[in-house]
Amino acid sequence: MPGAKRWSAGLYSNKETTMHHVTRRELLKSAVAGAAAFALTPVGVWAADEKKGFTLPKLPYAFDALEPHIDAKTMEIHHDKHHQAYVTNLNNALKGHEDLLSKSLDDLIRNLKDIPDEKLRTAVRNNGGGDLNHTMFWQIMGPQKGGQPSGALAKAINDAFESFDKFQQQLSTAAITRFGSGWGWLVVDKGKLKILSSANQDNPVSDGLTPILGIDVWEHAYYLKYQNRRPEYVKAWWNVVNWDNVAERHNQAMKE
Ligand code: MN3
């Protein structure tokens, strides 16, 4: 069997040349990675282990889980292509910047102003922002959700906006009237709830605020099903809001 021969040859040469650099953990990991990868990239396997980078989080439900409000094809392209592209471009931009790669995504976007190089800062703002925004977006939605929040979050919404209906109307308006691509947000600002919108992939954490709910109003979020009818998409989106997740974020933000 020619394949088997190549595999054992690859293993042998790696053992001989790099064994002294390899920890037990790395060895175990590479064994799991499989014979094919090992034989084809005998050196790369070891090096890859030391590289850090951001990774695309798994969608916490199936592509079609938010039907009929958000269609499966939109979810698939949105997650697998658009969100993946932000992650890939962020990693490409951060190549060689070990200090930035070692930060959390939240930290990176919260402290954007600390990146002195303008070109790099813009790349992180757009692509890191895209990664952070979408990571939250998948979590604050879910199948068989919608309705209204309860408990402390419901009270905070009533205190800030008089009623849930008024809150819903204000956030819808902010999302619908955001010119071009961007997001509508519910944020915590020094213990108080506020509604705002941002352009592109800008995230309110860069302004010292804590977003607890965000709606993506880029056309890629709705165009396949709703075409130019953004208000219709925004109306339908309320049916997939995962208020338990938003309440957790609110609770966390109130402790900070
Ligand atoms: Mn998007």
C-alpha cells in the first residue's frame, strides 16, 4: 500500500528532525490531526500549533432554524461566507502583530484607539468589528423565540422607553433609517439603556458603551428574502430575538 509507506516515511523523518522541539501535547494533537495532513505537511503541523488567530464561531442552531423569518440560504451565506470573511481578513491584517493577536476580540475593538497605525486600525475596526458584531448577532437570535423580555430587563426597558412597544418602535426606526450598511443597537450606557445605530461594522464598545442587542441591517442580512424591503425584515426579526441571551448580557453589563 503506497499510502501507508508514505505515512510511515513521513512520521520517521519528522521524528528524527523535530522530535526534540515537540511537546507531548503537540505530539498527541498532531496524531489526532490525521495521517493525511501529517504526511502532506510534515513541518507545517508543528508550526501551526503555535500560531494564534481568531476562528469562526459555530452557528448555535441550524441554518433553517429561523425560518420563515430569516431564510436558510441567507443564514448560510451570512455565517459561512460573510462572517468567515471578516475572521479571515482580521487574521490576515494581524499577521505578525502578536500583541494584538493575544487580545480578546472584545478587548481589541474596545481599545481600537490604541492601535497607532491607521491602516491596521481601520482593518481591525472593519473586520474585527464584523467578527464581534456577528458573534453576538447569532447568539441574540434563536428558534421559537421573540415575544418580550421579563424581569429586570423588562423593567429597565419600561423605565427607559415607557413601554416595550415604544422601545420596539424606536429601535426599529433606528435600524430602518440607518443610511447604507450598519446596525441598530440597544446599549447600556452607565447603567442606562439607550438606542442607537452605527455605520458599517462599528461596534458601540469602541465608544465605551456595552451593546446587549444588535440588528444587522446590511443588505446581505435580508436581501434574498426581502430585497429592498428593510422595514419588513426588521419587523420579522423581532420574532427571532432571544430575550434570555439579551437579559444575560444586560445583567452582566449592570455589574460592570
Ligand atoms: Mn452581516
